[in-house]
Amino acid sequence: MATVEKIAESTGPSVADEVAVLIARSRAAQQQIENATQEQVDTWIRGMVYAVAKPGMDEEIARETVEETQLGNYEGKFKKISGKTRAALMDIIDDKSVGVIEEIPERNIVKIAKPVGVIGALSPSTNPEATPVIKAINAVKGRNSIIICPHPRAKFVNAKICNLMRDALVKLGAPADLVIPIEQPSVERTNEVMKQCDRILATGGTPMVKAAYSSGTPALGVGVGNAVITVDDTADLDDAAEKILISKTLDYAASCSSDNSVILLDAIYDTMLEKLKAKGGFIIEGENKTKLQNAIWEDGEHINAKVVAQSPKFIADYAGFEIPENTAFFIVPETGYGPDYKFSGEKMTVTMALYRAKDIDAAIALTNNIQSYQGQGHSCGIYSTSDENIRKLAEGTKTSRVMVNQPQSASNSGNLWNGMRQTFSLGCGSWGGNATNNNVSWRDLINETWVSKPLATPKTLPSDEALFGKDIIAAVG
């Protein structure tokens, strides 16, 4: 029997061949829409979103996502599939993505949008309800096709969402294969998609993002989260406490943008801590801190998947300690940072490290030290009414996003109350080992042809004195 099975395996199609068939289908669909009009593109993406976010379907997807992944909660999933997808559509629907998309009269340059081709997209288990939709509409907005590789823990809901979008595309006159799900995901299949596609849009764990960058295909990846939030002595403390609660508990902290560390300035430390406790924050110290650490990092290094995006009660029971019934999140007082202080890193749970700083400068230094361990380049935030403190934090941190007086996890990827691009793909720049700082959107998924015409009046070089300055000429010359 073993011999027969081995022969069958050797004569069947390889994973590379399987993926090549999918790539060919995807490329054929993309070529059919290469010359689509703006009106067609925008019609298609409207239909794609409505198919998954329409009343009733959004509830079904939210429920099934929690059932399949066992991560997060229904309320968080519903907000993402119903609200986030609509907001993402609204954010891009009026953008011009076909033909001339930008003109620079002073340089006599126009830019023309061209599709990239086949996008290979990774979808994580923590946001599997909205990520495929947002990535797909950004791909189609740029007249691309997309193949979505889900985490195995979310393969059924991914296939359902993709098939709903495929049906909508057909009904609106577009090829279904503009969106193709990998229905039986594996590391090997995902790696093969990344090798054979034209551009990778990688959202997921660090190993998969690194694999994307190593695939040989141009890749847009994201870095580690680990957001650090500062509350200064000018902040509206009640507002800050409410928004920290929202951010820390949204979808049970499935997002890497959840408040991982909060820094309170000395002047408001005791008052603000009481307000956080009143919002359901439960302080974890002593033996319970050790138990919680052992539960989150069972092997001492990697986050334990069993506690990711779970309720406080589940985590407390798993770790072996008691908590009050009204506990919404854990507060872990911390002083250090780095590998010897595990709570200074990303936790992917309703667990928040708490730090104390004497002033804004100390808070900035602490933010940089925490994020030099994990999360550099991703995001940080501040609750403050001081423009000086806000500017200092923005200038003094190595970060791509600073959210001011906003719940971090609901804001840095875009929301109705700010102007950030709506996405779940947050570039972290060179600080996080990424090629971009952007909130990744359709503009990152196109090629641009620059058309340059001669200037009406050619530029002329100024004199050396005007260009370099007398002081430079004297010093160097």
C-alpha cells in the first residue's frame, strides 16, 4: 500500500503546478479588465463589499468567523465586516485609479496608472473577516486580480467571503477569477503563490512576512505591532481611560495595534490608574504576574496561540488565578524592557503593560526603548492637549503613525473620525524592516507611467555663489 501511495503522489500534480494553474486563471481574469473604465472598476468594488457586508450576511460572517477561528468576539468581528469594509470602500471610491491620476504642472509631468497584474495576498487568522475584502477591493481598484492565502485556522470563512465577492463580480459583468481563494492553505502553497504572483501583500506573522520578502517577488509587508501609548498631564483623563478600554478590548485585542504598553506621567499616574481600574482594568502583580507570563509565553519565547484574542476569564482560568467578574483587561505594572521583560513586547491579548515616566521626554525615551525590542516603526499614541508634547513625541519616536486622543487599535488603520487610509496593512518603514511606511492601499498596488514634456522655459543652473554660498566655497575651496 505504501508503494502504491508513493506512486500516486509522484504522478499527481505538484504544489507548484497547482498554483501555476491558479495563477494562470487569475492572470487571464486580470487581462480581461486591464482596460476597464473607472466606472466599471468602482461598480465592481461596490458590489464586492455589499455582497459580504449587507444586512444579515455581515452577522453570519461575524458569527462563523468566531466559530471557526475561536479568536476574538462577535462584536469585534461584526464591526470589522460591516463597518470597516464600508469605510474602506468609502475611503477609495472617489479616487481616480484609471488613466491620468496625477498632474504636476510646474514639472510638466503627468502620471498614468497601470495594473501590476496578479496580487498574492496573505490573510491572518486574527482579522480574516475584513482583510480579504479590503485587500481585494484595493487590488481590483488598481485593475489587478488577487489570490488570497488564508491562515489555515480561517480557511472556511475566507472561502465563503471570496466566493461571495466572486458571485458579485459575475453579476456585475466581471470575471469571477479576479478573486481566488486558496481553499486548502498550507505554508508550501502560500510560498508558491508568493513566488509566482506579481506583487505580494503580506499581512500575518513575522515568519510569513519574512518569507514574502525572501520570495524573490516584490513584496509589501508589515512589521510587529506593540503600540505604546502615553497619557500626559494635560490630557482629558476620563476620555483617555474610555478610549484605552475601547482599544485594549476591541475583538479581544486581536489587532497588533491594541495598546500593548501605556505610559502615565508622574503628575497623573495615581488618578489615571484609578480611572483605568474603574473601566475594568485588573492589576496583575506578584505570583499572578508570573502565572500570566507563563500562560502567554508557554515556551518562554513565542506567544501561546491558545490565549491569543481570548476573554479575560479564559486567560485567567488558563493561567490559574482568580479575577473579578467585571474584569475587561489586565494591567501589568512594568519597569524594564527587552527580552528579560516579556510584558514590554507584543502580547496579542487583553494585557497591557503599565509604565511610569516623570515627563514627556522620559516617556519618549521609554517608548523608543520598548519599541527597540518590538514594534519599532509601527505606531504609538498620546492623550494630550499640548501641541508641544504631541510634536515632541512625533519627532522623537521612530514610528510611522502617531494617534492623538484616539483609540489606537481602531484608529491607526483608518476610521471615520480621522483621515488615515483605511487598511489592515500597516507599513513600518525601515525601522520595521518594511519597504513602505504607508497605510497600504490601491496606490501601492499599481505601476505608474510618468509622462514628461519639455518645460516651456528650460531651467538654468544658477551661479556657484547662488548654488553653494560664499561660506561653502571659502571653506571647501
